[in-house]
Amino acid sequence: MKWQLIKTGSSSGSFNMDFDLNLAQSCKPDEAFFRLYRWQPYCISLGANQSFEDINIAKAHLDNIEVVKRPTGGRAILHAEEITYSVVMPIGKSLSPREIYEKISNALIKGLEFYNPLLANSELEKLQPDFPGLLKQPSGVLCFGSTAKNEVKFAGKKIIGSAQRKLNKVILQHGSILCGTFHKKLVEYINSNDDLKHVLQAELNQKTIEIESILNEKVDYPKLSSCLIRGFESEWQINFA
């Protein structure tokens, strides 16, 4: 398998989602990709099956926040102070999609530990929540309102949210590594009344955490990017060209 590293810097939401999807659609049986990127302008992405009606799009556009759909599932995320990763690889006989998901998460945990040893306490979620039930709850509109099995958490709170989709014989997985707190402003753009917004804000505050909140310092994005690459190489036993 030939692994390729792609760093595309900061781009629009539509560019980022199209790029990931195009990678998956053009991936050859003997190649795989690890991509790191950010978002400019900030962007709200919705899961493939989520309705745009969940979001106050007019307010988002007024605040220069793009709104797009992801090719993967899950719920709404405000991409702002984060590094986003994507992995595209063919499905082989050696690893199932679930095992790929777990291995990617372990690689990201190694990257966090390389960045700062205090992040070594990050761990995988062991239980799979009742998603049909959760989606009926008010917090069901929020991706970071719950933690799926093998997603990454710190001190019981979600720090990396990921989603995976099988496209023919290729896996596309991407996710958000929370660095700063701006993502919590997502609640301001949810179409709901003020009382429900207070509930949703409490959910995000209770269930999510960010690197800057753990370390009490601003994230060095180039350093974090390099550490995530090292973590991926270590877990997958590869070397990027």
C-alpha cells in the first residue's frame, strides 16, 4: 500500500468536502491518503442525512459562516478552531471498517501525546450509544452531543469527532480535532427557541473539551499537525514521502 500525505491548508467548506469525496471516488486499490486541513471561512457541516432546516442559514451567512453537507453521516459541527483529518483507503481483507476506525483513532491519540504528554490520557469510547434514541433528543442535532464507540475522549469528554462512510470498495473517514472553544457557538445557529438553546449549550459544555482548555494555552497548529503525522506513521508503521 502506498500512503500519501496531503496538507491543503485552510479552504472553504465546499472545497474541503469535495476534496475528500473526490479522493474517495478516485482512490486506487494500492494507494491510501492521510489529509490534514482547516476551514476558511469557518463552516457548519451537516451529516449527509441531516436537514438544512436545522440551521439558521441566514444568520450563518450574515456572520460569514458557510453551511455545507458532509458526504458522511453524523450531525452538525461548527468547524473553526480545529484541525480536521481525513483518511481514504481501500477496504482490504486485513482490516474491517470498524478496525480501520479504531486504528485511525489510536493514531490520533498518539499524535496528541506527541504534542503534549498531558494529552496521553486521551482514550477510546468503549460503548456504542443508542443513536436512534439520541436523535430523538434535543441534542440529537449536535455531532458533539454524544460520543460513538472508538471516538476519542479526554476526561470523559469528546475531543475528536469522526465519521466514516463506505463508498464502493473504499473507506472515507474524517473528523474534527478540537483545539479552541469557538465550536461551541454552533448553538447560536440552531433553529430552536431560547430555552432549547440553553439546554444544547449545556450539553456541549458538559460533553466536549478542547486542547486549549486542557493545556491552558493556545494551540501551535503547525506543531500539532506534525505530531499528528508522526502519530499516524507510528500506529500504521509507514513513512510518508
